Amino acid sequence: MDPLTSANRACTERINVEHSVFKCDAWYVIRRELEAYTGKEITPENVVGLMLSSKEYWDKIETTVLKILKTRKEFKQ
């Protein structure tokens, strides 16, 4: 499924990375999968603590954030 629906394409052009990772509707499903995995809402305030709490969380959060950023970058090119 393409997360970048027409309603969200403009978002990738003008919104910063923090918005993309933590708030943008384009990545809602990906974020919810991560939150289901960790059992916690992922926020700018708690993401570092979650990553440092276990290697498992570190790997899952890193993979998710990189997926969002890679797809966002590819769309912008």
C-alpha cells in the first residue's frame, strides 16, 4: 500500500522530519504497528528512552524510522 495518498503528498514537501515520523497521517499505519509492538505511544519525548531500554526496541524503532525517511526521500526526488 502506498502511504502517500494524494492528501498526504503535499505533507512530505513542506513538513519537517519530526512531523513525518511522529504525526503525519501518511505514516499512521506504520506508527501504529510500532506502537503495538512496543505497547507504548511513540513520541519525541519517549523515543530515545524506548530505544535505550532494549536492543529489540532499538532495532524495531530504527527500522521503522528509516523506512519512513527513505520513502519520504524517494518521493521528494
